[in-house]
Amino acid sequence: MSRIAFIGMGVMGAPMARHLAHKGHELTVYNRSPAKAERWVAENGGRMASSAMEAGEGQDVVITCVGNDDDLAEVTLGREGAFRTMRPGSLFIDHTTVSAKIARQLAVEGKTHEILCVDAPVSGGQVGAENGTLSVMCGGRDKAVEAARPYMEAYGARITHVGPAGAGQTTKMVNQICIAGAVQGLAEALRFAQHADLDLDKVFEAVSGGAAASWQMLNRWKTMAADDFDFGFAIDWMRKDLGLAIDEARTNGATLPVASLVDQFYADCQALGYGRQDTSAIIRRLPK
């Protein structure tokens, strides 16, 4: 069993850390708002650190799941960041959805400190984290990803090494681009069915087994029809993720007309006060 520091006790990080604890690993946890870390330790055991630097000291593995580029830089490279105390030969896994730029920067810094680094954003949402069924997209050297795989298997059902440092993050951007188009199409289809006075359950039965089927349809058609939008991954976070994809497209020359349009639709939702509701709340900007 390994000594693991887990930094970030949010709706994703807390259950992922719990799966590792249940596997018998020795967990040290850190969260910038201490109450979440205190609650996690009270429920799961382990130890609470007062800083990321303290959390990383002497650990075999440090795992992060925080908010954005700035948060990640602070807990790794900052004045009290974990990279200051991580020992040579240790492993760093980042599950935050961030830019490919910072993922590559951390890989360079890690090499300087003799730390194996993996950028490993996830898909599957809070339910996937709770159930241990996340999809994990990994960027990094072969040696680093293979070292990380046994730990990620505690909460990941599908773990794919997609390329060098930063490739995990750009793959997550692909994932979010796909979701943006799918959820907007689903919203329009559902509103169309309502305007046509169709039986929504029968429409779902008719179309969910054919070429129109998608994860969004299978999991969100009925909840969207019921005006239920409390499923974890908020519009505010989706806008952050789409912003990363749009910025990366400016660098690599890709064009993202639909993703850019849906990003603006999500901005409309934020203006309407729906930013903390899940991404399927995009339907709320379409009149019934």
C-alpha cells in the first residue's frame, strides 16, 4: 500500500480519495477551505494537512483535483506547493480539467524534480466519481502512466493513455466539444416535441434505440422534461472547459463554430441565474 496525498476535496476529489482509502492506501488530504478536508478525515480516516507543501512531503503519490490553471499552479508550483517537498521518484497525477499549457509546464517541472507526471482529466461527473466508473484520459510518458494506472483503477473504469504531456487535457477538450453539441441538440429536440404536443415518454422510446441515441439522451431526456437540473457538473464549469477548448483551437488552427455558439448559449444561462445548475439546464433558455 502507498502513501498518497490527495489535494482537492470537492464533489469529484472527495469520492475519488475515498476509493483509494478503501483500497487500503494511507491518505493525507488537503483542501484550501479546511472544513471539507476535516469532514473527509472524520468520515474516512487518514490525516489532514495544513498546506499542499505539507501534504506532499514524503508521499509516494500526490493527486490533485482542483478548479482551474491558477489553482493547480498554486498547489503545485506555488510558495507552499507540493512540488517543493515531493521526493525524487514520486508520482504526480492531476485530475483537474485545465489547459494543455500548464499540463506541459508541470511535466517539465516534474522532470527537473525527478517526479513522474500524468495529466489525467476525467469524464463521468459526480456519479462516476461516487461509483468508481470514471473515464480517465492520460497524457505523459509511458513510465508515468503505467505507474499511475493502479491508483486510477480505484475510481476509473476506462483509462486511456492518449499521448505525451498535455494530450490528456486536449482529449478532455474533445470530450467537452462533443457534449456541447449533443446537449444543445437534445434541448432543441425536446422543446420541439413539447411544442408538437407529443407524448415525451413514447418519443423517448421511439428514438433512444436508434441513431439519435446518446449518453445525454439516455440520462437527461426525462430529467430535462421534468425541469430537474441538479446533477453535479455546473454550467459555470462547462463554460470554463469550453473556454479552454476555444483557446486551444486558436493555437492549433481548428475551428469550433458549434462549440463557440453553445458557449454563448451557456453565457445566456448564466445571465439568467442558472450557472450553478447542470449543463442540461441549457434547455431553460428555449421557450416552452
